[in-house]
Amino acid sequence: AMIADLLTIRADRDNYYYGCDELFTRHPEVIQRLCADAAALLPTLLDGLIWRSRLAVNAQRRVNYYVKHVIQDSDGNFNKALEWLVDGKDPKIICHPVVVLFSDMIWGRLANRHFFLGRCYFMFTLIVFITSQSILQHLNEGKETEEQSIATFICRIYIYLGSMGQLFFNQAKHLASDCKSKSFVSVGCIKVPEYLLEMQNLGSLILMIILFLMCTQEPIFHCAGEDDGHRHLFTQHCPSVEDTGRKDAYAALCMFGMLFYWGLLLDLTIFSMRISAYTLVCGRVLSELGLFLGAMCFLIIAFSSSISALNHKIKDFAGIPKGALSLLEIALGMFPTEHFEEIKKDAPVLIAISLFVITIIMFLLNLLVAQLNGAYQAIYNDMVGYARLNRGSVIVSTLAGVSARRWERFLSALKLEERLEFNEGDIGLAGGIQVLEPSNANPTTVDVIRRFGGSTSSRMPWPQEHGAKDEDDKFERLEKVILRATKKMGGGGSRKGGAGSSSMGQSSSSSGGGGAGSGSGGGSDGGGEE
């Protein structure tokens, strides 16, 4: 009630009165306090920062969002309100219209460009990695020329120094920060730095390790000391590579490194909330896919061992390993069609495989579709909130690297010091941003501004508000009921005490009269009070 009263706009014939500036000036950390101790009051606080007109013009309604104090602090720097809301990890409150407006405004006008420029270098390293590993080696039908070898060597040296070096620097910086603040968490029986709980940082660490292992297995380095005069410079083909299997190990590491490079680009999905929410939903429903794969593995082992127990001469099911591989191919639709002719000749094997197909294709696969559909509908709304939390954390980290000059230009472009109109010709309060929304989005027919007529002299008391008076009357009536009940209870006790005194007075002569009189007086007092 106190927050709602402070954030109620009042007006007389001369001025508007709004407690937003005083609230955030006196308590600049009010959002942090509410996030920590009273999260249920955050919607009330944020609702108080919105004014909606009850008039609609051309199917549009004016809406003023007074977001000055959640964008900048008293010194004109970036306010920590968004950081506090992100740390609260509430997917509902992060989707409040006020938070959506100012976070999208900061993202669209300032943070997204800075973030994209920061990711351009990573995308460039990915292009270089693809060129060196997947393009150059397939030119000229696999016959490597000296120019290709030189280009491949330059690209790989750049990856090892430019990409792996940057990843190592970032990992060392995060590790030093967590060690300095002693931010460690227990994962099972092992304590790990807190920064590794974020999938982006964990993926970067794994990619750095893969690149380091690739560097130790680099064929160009191992062939450098085996120049017999017939091979060209920076070749990848030599006995120490071909005969030891080092090239196959390098190729496998290259494949996993390529996958992690592409996986780390998923943070670019925050440019679209819909794509970002879809990506998060895919991550959340992986558990359903895991259940399906577990059930499929169980059935494959069960049916392969059962078919192996039969007396048959089908080579595709000769033993549990071959039978499991054949059933997996059947489940994935990769089993050769001509091999079914041999299966048709053996009725027990045909029945077993038919039961397997019915169980996997007709039951488990349709059950998976139903589970994914139900899980998607259940968590999609929250995923939009989590996507906005993800974007909010990126905004906070990105703005730490934005120059003060760009921040000042951003604030001046918002024109927060200019007073906004409420309705046409009605100049109101400063510190906000006015937008137009469809009139049917949030219909209202009541003017939320409490207006008072009469004298505007400072000596006159503030007029009583009907809503507040009604609330006071409720409490006054409740207090009177409690007092009457208390007096009745006290009056009953007095009468009982008086009756006892009278009976005692009848058995004694002089003192009994005084006792009777006292008892009567007590009863009358009780009756009088009643």
C-alpha cells in the first residue's frame, strides 16, 4: 500500500505530484531490497511506473513509462536495476512491460552493436578454422599443392595463436576473478570455479582443450623434421603421421572442435527472443529425448539377445552385437531392404522383429512426439522469460565495456529531462518515455491520476481522498467492534464478582453490607460501561 501510494500521480490546478523521484533518490537500492526480501512487491513497484491514457485516438493509446531511475543512477551511470533483476532469476518479472521496454531500448540502441562487434572476431576465427580444415584439403581433388600447404599452415598457426590464445586469456581472467572472490561451487565431491556453471564458459574451456590437443597432434609440426627432398614445404603426409595413426586422431579432434565452434555461436540467438526461447526449449526437452533413447537401447538389447537364442541362420542376427546393430539400423530406417527377404523365411525371427518395430515405431516414437508437445507447451512461456534473463545478463556484461561518451549520447537521445504529455495539451512529468500501444492491448476507462480542485495554496491541507477514507473507516469500524467485545467481556466479569460479594455480605453483618454495596456498584459500573 505504501509503494502504491508513493507511485500514485496526483494533481491540482497548478502542479502534478509523483513520488517516484523521491522514492529512488532516498532508496536507490529499492529494487535490490525487493528482489532479495519481498519479490511479491516488485510488480506493484513496476506497475506504479506506468501511466496509461483512458482515451484512444486512431486505435492508439498513449502510455508513459517513467523509467529514468531504472536506466541511470544519481550520478548518471548505468543503473544496477537490470543486474539485480537478472540475479533474481524470475522469468515472470523480467517480462514485465517496464523491464521489457527499458531493456529492449538499451539493447537495441546501444548494447547489441557492441556485443555483435565482440563476436565478429570469434566468427572470423571460425571461418579461418573451416577454411584450414574443411576447404583447403579438398581442393584439387585431394592433391595438395605447395600453395595450399602454405595457406593451411598460416590458417592453423592463426587458430593456435589467435583463437586458442584468446580462449586461454579469457579462461585465466575468469579463474583469477573467482579465486580472488573465492567463488567456488561443489559439483559432486569436486569444487569448481563458479564461472564454469555457465554453458558458454564451459564450452569455451572444452574448445581450448581441444585446440591444445590438436596443436600437439598437428601433422605439419611432426612432418617438419622429415624433409627428404621430395616433399614440399609444410606437408601433412609423412611416415611419422601416416603410420602412427596421428592423422586420424587429429581429424577426430578437428571434428569435435568444429562442433564446439558452431555451438558457441548459439549465444547470437539473443538477437531474436523467439529463436532464443526456441533454443532454450530444445535444451529443456532433451530429457524427454534421453528417456526415449534409454527405452530404445533397452529394447534393442532385449530383442537382440532374444533373437540370438533362436535357432536361425540369418547372418545379420548372428550373436547379440550383430543383432543389436541390425535392430538399430531397423529403428533408424537404415537396414537394407533386400535383407528382409531372408528374414521372411524364418517365422520366429520375423515375429520378433515385427514386435520390435511395433514397439519402437508405433508406440515409443509416437509417445516421444506427445511428450515433446506437452513439455513444449508447458515450458514455452517461462522460456521467453529465461531468454530475456539471458539477454539481460549479456546487456549487463556488454555495458561494462561501453565508453562513457557513448553512454552519455544514449542518455541525451532519450530526452528524459523533458516533460511528457498525458493527453493532448496536458503537459505532465519528466523522467519517462512515451509510446503508443494498441487501444485493445490494455483497455482502461478510468483516469489513474487523482485530481483535486479548489485552492492550491500551500497553507491549505491536502484534501482527503475517498479511497483512503474508506480504508480508514474500515479500520475504525474494526477497532470499535474489538473495543465493544472487550468491554462486554470485562463487564461480565464485574457482574460475577458482584454476585459473589453480595452472597458473602448476607452471611456477615457489617462488612457484608459494604461488600454488597461494592458488588452492586461494580455491577452498575459494568452495566454503565456496557
